[in-house]
Amino acid sequence: MMTRVPIIAGNWKMHCTRAEAQALVAALTPSILGAAGREVIVAPPFTALDTVARAIAGTPIQLAAQNLYWEPKGAFTGEVSAAMLRDVGCVAVIVGHSERRQYFGETDETVNRKIRTCIEAELVPIVCVGEILSERDRGETAAVVEKQLRGAWSGLDRDAITKCVVAYEPVWAIGTGRTATPAQAQEVHALIRRLTTTLASADVAGNLRILYGGSVKANNVDGLMAEVDVDGALVGGASLQADEFARIVNFEPLS
């Protein structure tokens, strides 16, 4: 089995003008230049993608988008295509984030279409799955995650699934200050790996990188990264603070 290189990805959501984005990258870069053995990705809003692409040129930081549309072009006002994202320098796209599902009608079907579009365009889809608080309280976490993962990968072959990254984001822990314990995160990450064995193969599952996303901060990343099936983090608010995000990038797993 190949070694799974951890990914630390910052989702800036609807934050940062171009000037603010440039300043954030400038403050962040010196602190992560020595971070070996991990990939660092930032996902600014669409308006700042070009600015950030120029600012990170020659650094280890990679560029991602927060969303895309599955059609290559056309009369789709307000949407952005894979080709446009490739043109600006993106290497990855966050797909199916819980906020897209909650506020903008994202479904398992549209997530599947977007994943297919990413793969065709050679963009890495960071596929988000996770349960809301009421579902966790009813003991439905496993069922919800399995439904979302099966829907996301519906009709995809093993080769396509190998091109994906999964982010488990317990929705009840996003922006609430609550965080799944390392043991809770590990439980769901292990479930995702088992499901991937069923949907693809043991080899694909063994190499799949599964990120945790739910109020990741400097003071909890080490414990999370110590878990065997946690391969990185999808970071929200903390990615907007250069010092905080740099500490997350430079995590030191607890022994």
C-alpha cells in the first residue's frame, strides 16, 4: 500500500477581497515552507482565484475552487466551468460541501455529476460527506454517510474513485465550536474506508485520502491527525488566520 500523503486544505468560503487574499497568502507562506510530507491547498472565492494563483506561484501551496458546474459552457448565469478553473490554475475542487447542500440545493446526484466533470478535467474532487446533529442523535451517521458516498460515486469505476479525496464533515461541528473527538472522527473515517473497499477495492480504499472537516483548529489537529484513518483536514474559519492555519499545516500527531 502506498503511503497516504496528508492534505491540509483551507476553505475560505465567502471571505477575502483580492487584497485580503494576497495579504493572507503572504502571511501564511513563510510558516509552511518547511512543512514536508504533506500537501497544502487553499480554496479562495472565485473572485480571488487569479490573485491567489499569482501569489502562490513558486510555493508549495496549491489552488482549489469551492464549487463548479458540470456543463463545459453555455447559458448558465453565475456558474463556473472546469475549464475556467483549470485556466486560472486550480488543481482541485471542493464538491458537495454541506453548505452547498443546505443552502443551494446540492444533492447526491449533482455531486456525482460534478465529480465526473472534475475527473474528466483532471481536477481532484474533494468530496464532502457528513451528517447533521439530528441524524447523529438518531444514530443515523453510518446510514447517512453511506448514502452520500454511494450517491457520489454512483457509476464510477475504480480508476475514477482513485482520483477522489473524501472529506468527512460532521455538519453539527461546522462553525459551532464543537468538534468530533478523534475517536468519533476515526470511527467514521474507518467506515468510509470499509465502504470504499465494497464500492471499489481494498487497494483503492487503502490509498484513499480521507480528510476531517469540522472546526479543526491548532489545539485539536494533533489529536485528530494521530488517528490511523485521518489523512488530513478541511479547515474552515481557522484557515483565514495565517498563524492558526500554519500551525495546523505543521501538525505534530500525538503519539
